[in-house]
Amino acid sequence: MVKKSELPPLSLDAVQAEVDQWITTYGVRYFGELTNMACLTEEVGELARVVARKYGEQSSKQSDLDYHLEDEMADVLWVLTCMANQTGVNLNDAFRRNLLKKTERDALRHKNNEKLK
């Protein structure tokens, strides 16, 4: 078994390529965009459940013990990557543009927010 520390880091481009390879090798084809949107919503809900139980006021049930924060985050990333692949979105480029937009728009916004001080 490969240890987590032995795994090489992946760029978003590499993540998209690996997901695409997995889909074409094991998954037969991508689910439709609407199905993947429903799957993404489901996975975000599972992530929300873990966060609510771990960091919020809700107590865990026995069935919650099978859910893990990092696994649920990876599931969200998986489905989001599937959607990017099937719609032609390069996540690396999109993230870079989004980061630039946020930096330009919010350069002082959060530093000047009294609620954050």
C-alpha cells in the first residue's frame, strides 16, 4: 500500500487528466451534466454533514462514523472535476483567473472589515 507521504502532488491539470483516464478506463462514460450536478449537490451535503458533526453542535450518529472529512472533500473535487472535463473547463486556468479577480476586487476589502479584526 502506498503511503500518503509517498504520493506526488498533482496540479489541477493532472487531476483532470487522471479523472478522465479513470472515467474512460473504469467508468464507461461521464454521467450527464445534470446528473453530475445532482451528484455534486449530494457530495456537498455529505461534506456538510461531516462538518456539522465535527465542528458544529450536532452529535454524531453511528451511521456518521463511515464519513470522513478528507474523503468527502475529495468526492466533491472528483465530481467537480468530472463536470469541468465534460464541459471543457480547464480548472487550472479558471482557478488562476478567479484568484486574480478576487485579488483585484478584494485587495483591501477584508483588511478593512472591522468584523474580522
